[in-house]
Amino acid sequence: MPATTEDSLRAEIVAKARELDRSGLNRGSSGNLSARAGDVMLVTPSAVPYDALEPAMIARMPLDGAYGAWEGPRKPSTEWRFHLDLMRARPEIGAIVHTHAPFSTILAIARKPIPAIHYMMAAFGGPDIRVADYACYGTAALSTHVVAAMEGRAGCLMANHGMLTAGPNLTRATWLAHELEALAHQYYHLLAIGGGHVLTETDLAETLKGFSSYGVNESNPSNA
């Protein structure tokens, strides 16, 4: 991939990371982002607050070859495994966003999957948002659980941890992170008032057909 394209992706990772902080979906150095750049993955470094993050700090990891190898002035996020494993398993994924967004994390701690309470669930590819089983952060076991929970989906919760979204690019993955937190916010309050009606798979079927291109995307900067 040309250096200029990789440079622009590095700058975009920094911009999206700071956007997540400003929106309240993330805080400090928690969470992480990655983007596919040809045959490498660019991923945020470990323990660097987003307001101090610079493009040159982004770590570079090969998608093929030596597993876990990296280049850069700072080591990659401790969560690099699920970023790398998801990109290796699913070539359509071009970017991943992981945050500790408040309502998503509450449901993740309660280990409550989000059912189809709103038609926006269709943006995630199925009738629910699963909860990946718990494992210590940064471990191969956690990566295995995340990859399983993400099968056929564009987002999941991570037990006692946070949330994750994936898309063809950073714009889409970040938009999905906001949408997942909105669904978590809605479901939390539904639980507080005793629940609500859940859409059936039949209800979602028609919506699912059009949601592969619905929402914010690099080629579609406004809602479809």
C-alpha cells in the first residue's frame, strides 16, 4: 500500500479515537482501534491516552507471516490479538473499534445479550448482539471468544469488559459503535421498566436486505 494511503489511515485512526473520547464512548487509554492497510494492520499503541496519540505512534502488524510481529516506536495495544484474528478470519473487515462505552459495558457485566428491540439491530447483521465469553484482556482465549461472538455480526459485547464493532472502514466501524451504544442505552432502560416488545426475525428480514449499505460510510457520508 502506498505510504501516503497508510499515512492517511494513521491520521484517521487518531481522529476517530479522539471522536470516541469526545462522545463519551471511551476514556483515557482504554479501548483500541485498528484498520487494514493492504497486507498489514495498523493498531493503536498500548497505554497512550487518545489526546496524546500521534499518527507515528500507531503500530504496524503483518496480517500474514509471523503472528504478533510488529513495527513502530510503541508496542501495539494489548488487545491486538482479537483485532488481528478477526481481520485474518474475515477479509471483509477493514476496521475494528473497541470501547468501554458505559451502557454497553453495563450489559456486558450483566452478561445480557441485546435482542432485536429496534430495527437498527439489522445494521449488525442479525437478530441480536451476542456477549462474548469472559477471558482476561489481551489473551488468546479472549480473542477466540470474540471471533465466535462476531460470527455473522458487525458487533458484540465482551463479558465484564466492553464492546466491539467492525466494518469495511473506520467510518462505518465508528458509526456502528455509536449505534451499538444507543441500542445498549435503550435496552438498559427497557429492562428498568420491565421489558418491551422484541422484533421477530421475520420483522427484521426486510430491513436486513438493505442494511449492508445503510448508515454512515466513506462512500455514503449521510444516512441512507
